[in-house]
Amino acid sequence: MARYLDSNGISKAGGHRLIMQDVGLQCAAETCRLVGSLPNHLRSQQDQAVRASARIPLAIAEGAGRQGRDRRHLWRVAYGTARETTAVIELLVALQAVDVDAGQSVLARLDRVQAMLWGAIRATAG
């Protein structure tokens, strides 16, 4: 199966791929770019934002390969991690440590992936 990156750096495959996984990947990429040049005294928040945002598409992808409760559990993990990432970005915006407009853009994308995950979690409940 051929894989390539589109102009946004998102991997495309010849098979099926969840849109929310792509949105999660965009969240992680944007978060990493946003926090890439934080001052040393915010290194802990930088590390937390990078690690948390990276877990979002990873948990979505793993959940897509599972069924039943496993799938729902992994998507709940991704949802909680997206909320964690949101909290870190909100803190950095409040501290004026990152560009406000760029921060708001990341927060909007995080809100979108959270909504998608919430819908997927509810759809797998039962």
C-alpha cells in the first residue's frame, strides 16, 4: 500500500483512514510548532504539550484497530489527552508565552478533534 504526505504533511494511504486521526495529527503538528521556541523556564509545559499532543493521533490509530470496549477505551484516552493538551495551550496563551492567534488556532483544532472523539465514543457505547 503506497503512502505519501500531502501538502499539509498528513500521511495518505491507499486504504481507509479516520478523519479524526488526521485532525489529531494536525493538532500534534501545530502544537509542536507552537511550543517549539518557549523559554527555558517553561520547558516542563513544552514537554507536556509535545508528549500529550503526540498521544492523540496514536491513541486514535490504535483504537481504530480494536473493537468494542478496547476501541472505546482508547478513544476516551485520546479525548482526555486532547483536553490535557487544551489546558496546557490555554495556560501558555494566558501567560502570553505563545502567539495568541496561533494558540487560538490550535485550540480550535483541538476542540474539533474532541468533538469528533466524543461522537465516536458515544457511537461505540452500548
